[in-house]
Amino acid sequence: MPTLIVLFNLKAGKSAAEYESWAKTVDLPTVNGLPSIERFKVYRAQSVLGATAAPPYQYTEVLEVRDMNALFADIGSPLMQKVAAEFQTFADNPTFVVSEDIEQ
């Protein structure tokens, strides 16, 4: 099953509370309701193991994707276009990494 990992920091002027409230009430339930998604979770970075430096990214989103072609179709829906546009107001230059389980 492909996994989409999204790494990002918040844009200047956006608060963690504002983003996390939106993620909990809009992003998580909407994306988890997509037929193409097995599971979607959002993680807040806390620290870098063994270091005092701040993590390079504030947030990580992990989407376990049932079918990538179906995901692209889902993303094209009017609802997901709205959610994606809202996400872009929070995320500063997000990095989207398509990954696969090496045990498959």
C-alpha cells in the first residue's frame, strides 16, 4: 500500500492552535472519509532524538493510500479542492513524499 508523507511548517502568522483545530474538524474527517484512503493521521513534531535543535518540520501527515489513481480522482472533487486550498493557507511549502512499505 503506498503511503503519502507530507512534511511542513506553518506559514508565518498561523498558529498551531488554529491549524490543529482545522485539522481535527475538517482535514482529518474529510480525508479519512475518502474511498482511496485507508488511514490518515497528523503528527506534531516534538523534538529531534538526541539533539537540542528544533525539528526541521513542525508537522507530518501520513496517508495510507488504497489506490493512487483513486486518490487523484478524490483530490479532484470540489470538496477536496476546497480542503486542499485551506491546507495551503496553513502549510509553508509542504513536501509530499510517496513511499512504499519495503516488506510488501
